[in-house]
Amino acid sequence: MDPNWDDLKVFLAVAREETLSGAGRRLKLDAATAGRRVQRLEASLGAVLFVKSPQGYALSAAGERLMEHALDAEQAMRTGAEALTGPSDRLSGQIRVGAPDGCANYLLPQVCARIARGNPDLDIQIVAQPRVVNLSRREADLAITVSPPTVQTLTVQKITDYRLHLVAATTYLDAHPEPATAADLRGRRLIGYIPDMIFDAELDYLRDLGIERVPLASNSVPVQLRLAAEGAGLCVAHDFALPAHPGLRKVLPGEIGLTRSFYMVRHRGDRRSARLSRFAQQLAEGLKFEVANLEARA
């Protein structure tokens, strides 16, 4: 018996949520029904698609193979629906954007709010992750990253560069001699990422400065900046985040400055979706504008 589309939808939801209850919430089904659908699909294919553990449902080797084809089927259904409904000046439906939490906290709210105002039937979901969002499992429809992936099934578009500088609170600088050179940072209390939780080498800012010990650390950019705002130490911060933290001041701006980039990552097959392409264009333009606008105020 060939698998039907409803069962494939449940398969995709379980693969993404990794629990039957999570898949049920996504599809508005109870967990028992989701479980029966998975069992029916496995019976029709003669293969075990998930490995169950205390952590949830993980794809088996057969499930991994099916995943790629199920995603293609899902995109084909979306593209077909768009072709039937025809072009529209307004976007609708649901689009999920994954991004590192610095971008998600300080840029995406303004950008997505503007897009939402012009598209009242569009539901935008922002997934702020201290890791790379997994597009292969459709954790998001598109992702913002700080380095370009090399996976052939993905397309990558550079959006814009952004700048970072060393900062500290005025209260910290009042209580401690301001560094005159980068060498003066030795022995100072630095704030940064938890070293073994840095998910992208582009985020290892302190190592670029020759600093290995991080006395105060978090995997969250807003937490790092809140620590700095409390006068706890020195921190490398995105210039676009500084307008939200007026108590922070750049330190050694002429000597210490970093440049990084944002990239938009999408599934190669999604280029056929006019709806996603229009949203991606608006998002990229909005992010580029917002970075320039906030950096000019930093």
C-alpha cells in the first residue's frame, strides 16, 4: 500500500518535534492519533522510521532516507497550492524564520513587525536559537546564519556585514582604569560565550583577541549584554545592539573591532515558491536597513 499524504504530514511533524505530543499540537491531533498514523505509515512501507528513547523520537536510517523525499512532497504541495491561488499582493499563511539570538532579539522584531503590518494574513514565527537551525528537518522555512553552509541542498545569500566592538558599562569604567591598549585586557573580567557551546567559529570573538578564560559566560547574547550593563565586565557586542543598551560604551574602538556577516539560507527547492521568495526578499532588505540604521546610532 502506498503511503498517503496525511500520514507523511504526521511523519514530518514527529521528525521535527521529536515527540508525538509536539506533532499533535502542530497538526491539531491527539498524540495517540499521531502514533497510530506513524505505525500505519511504517506498516505500509515495511520499515521502522523512528527510534524511541527517553529523549523522544529520533529518525532511524530508513526515516532519514524518507525525510528527503517527504520534504520534496511537502514543497510540491505548497507550490501547487500557490499556483492554484494565483499571485497576490499580500503574503499569507505561516512562515518560520530561524536566527541566532542576537539577530532574533535586536533585528528581527522590527523587520518582521513591518512585514506583518503590510501582510495581515501572514503568520511570522521567529525561532531564536543559540545554535544553527536545522533546515533539513524544517525547524524553519529559512534561516539567518553567521557563516555560509556548504550543503548542496541549500541556497545561500549574503545579506550584509555587521560590526562588533568591545564595550563596558560606564559604572565599570568609573571603577576600573580604562584599558589603553589590547594588552591591558589581561587580567580583566571578560564576558562572552560559554566556550564549549560556541556553535560557529565566527562567534569565537574573545579567542580572536587572544583571550582564553571567560569568567562570566552565557550562550545568549542578551544575557551577555545584561551582564555588561550591570558593570560585571567587558564584553564584545554587536553595534546594532548598543542602542538598546545606552549604558554601554565602546572601549578601544580604534584598536578592537570585528566584522561579521549575515547570510540567508533556504532549501534549494524553495526557489520555486514565489511566496517564500517574496518574503525572503523583504526580510533581507529589512535586515540590511536595520543593521545600517542601528549601527549609525551606536
